[in-house]
Amino acid sequence: MIVKIINFLLIAGVLQGFGFNLVTVFVKKRFHKVIIFLNLTVLFISLNNLQAWLIDSGFTSKLFLINQLLVPWYLLIFPMFYAFTANFLRVEKKVNSFIKPTLILFFTEMVIRLCLISYVYYEVPNRDISLIEKYTALEEICNVFYCVFLFVNASLLIFRKHEMLDYILSYDDLKWIKWFIRLGSIIILFWITAIIIKNIFDNDMAYYPLRLGTSVLLYWIGYQGFYKYNVVQDRIFLRSTINENKVLITDNPPNKTETQKDRIVNEKHQKEFNNIKQHIINNKLYLDPLLSMDTITSQLGISKSHFSKLINTYSKYNFSDFINSLRVEQAKKFLSNDEFSAYTIVAIGLECGFNSKSTFYSAFKKFTSETPTRFRDQF
């Protein structure tokens, strides 16, 4: 029963992987090297799992060649993932590419296997496949060392080589890919364990946790990789627009209600608040998700207590809400502009200074009484 469930999840993951490939291929706007390598990673995981599912399902052919042609698709997964990682991080020119040597190794193994199959078919009595099985075991042991080497190199890009990640870290915290690396490490442990059990006890059951794990990873990298790449690309474009001072909010003069209030309160304090607001907007400080009261008071040379009093009195908000109100106004400028209609709402929120999708949606609804999606739909 458990085997049937795992095989069902295996083929479901395969179909999802092929579906992912078909969908992303036709989204031409997003077709970039990052997406190519992501698609190839998903494709080779899918092909490897499909092959495993066919074997477990008892697929047979009258052709001896087809029955013995075990293609090492898994060997191609790791260089494609490494290439995806290097391109996503935008460090592809600073690291080695392992695609060419891997392809050479892959085709060499295929030629050896075809020659071996031919030898067994024509020369070995009763076509005893024990020689092919021994080669398959040796091939997998050699390949697992090579794949671990590639996986370690991809991991080092994420966890160790921080000096190479300054650019991408300004757009993505990489938590999702770090979790993928951690899960991938568990899958590799499953693989090594399965190889050991297979060679010692001749038990194929040890491969089922590996197959289940790869199905989970298939969903993970397919969705997360494509989604995160889209958000990063949108943020890069939006930030270039911000740097060119396009579609930015302005420091508008007080409305009539504020003017009436000026007659009552100290005009000096009102002017100080206007200067603070102008400083925050003109220097785009509100776009910084790490902006703090200490940063602004240090720049302006005023005390925190006086600064806080001015914000609370003249903006009608506390400091956090005041900054978020400016961020929401900036988001509204993007969302109401048709030029940015193709860009994700999440990317807009993050580029406007919010540190997550949830805080953006919460703040937007607080200040506008509607969601960013509904607000955009009006335009």
C-alpha cells in the first residue's frame, strides 16, 4: 500500500514537472538563462522519476536494449541546478561551469552502457545481465561522488561566498534557496543510504524515501524558483525606475485642515515637521525596509523625543505608521500606473519598503480599506 502511494506521488510529481516545463516555455516574457536552467533541472528530475516509476510498474519491452538502457538522468540534475543558482545569484561570470564536463561524462557512460548491452546480447550465454547490473552499481557509486561535489559547490555559493552575493541580497534574502539546499542534503543522504543498502542487502526498498523526497523537491524548486525569479526581475526594473525618480511620491503642501491647525499650533514645529517629511521623501528613506527613528534623528541632529512628538502631532500617526503611509502612497503610484501592470504586486510592495508580502497587504488595507489587488483592478 505504501509503495503504491509513493509511486502515485512519484508519477504525480512527474506530471507536475512536465506541466511546469510546458507553462514556463510559453511565458516568453520570462524566458531567460535562469529559467532555462531551472526548467532543465525540473526536466531531469522528472525524467529520472519517470524512469523509476516505469521500472517499479513492471514496464517491459521485447527489445533487450530498451529493458537494459538505464539512463543516468540524475547526473544532469546537479550541474543544471548549479547553473541555475549561479545565474540566479548573478555570479555566473565569477564561478566555474560544470555543464560541459558533465555532458561528456553522461555521454561516455551512455556509450559504455550501450557497448556493454551489445556485448551481453551477442556474447554472454543466456544473455545473463549480471555484468550490466555490476556496471550499474559501479556507475551509480562514481556518480554520487561527482553529484555531491557539484551540490557542495552550489551550497558554498549560498552559505559561504557572501562577498559575491551583495547584489542579489538587495533583492532576495535567499531563505527559500537555503531551505532547498538543506532539503537537498537530506535527499542526498537518502541516496547514499539507498546505495549502501542496495549493495549490501540487495534491497531496492531503500530507494523509496529517495523517490518521495525528490518528488517533494520537484514541487519546491519548480514553484519557488520561478516565483522568486519573477519577483527579483520585477524588483530590478522597479528599482531602476525609482533611481531615475520616475513615479515617485512628492512632498505635497498641507491641506486646508492642516492649514487651519497651523493657526493654532506652533508654526515653528509645523515647519520642522515639513522639513522632516521633505527629507524622508526627497532622500527616498521610506523605501528602506530597515529605516529606523535613530537613522533619521541622527541625520537631522534632533532628539528622538522631539522627533517623535512632531510626527505624532502633525502626521496623526506614530513613526511606524507614518513611514508605512508614505510606502502605501508610493505603492499606489505604481499600482495605478498602466506601465507597471505586468509586474507582481509583491515586487511592488517590497520595492516600496515593506519587508514582506503580509506586512504590505496589512498596511495597504489599513490605509486604503482595500487590498492592493482590488486597488489595481480599478485601473
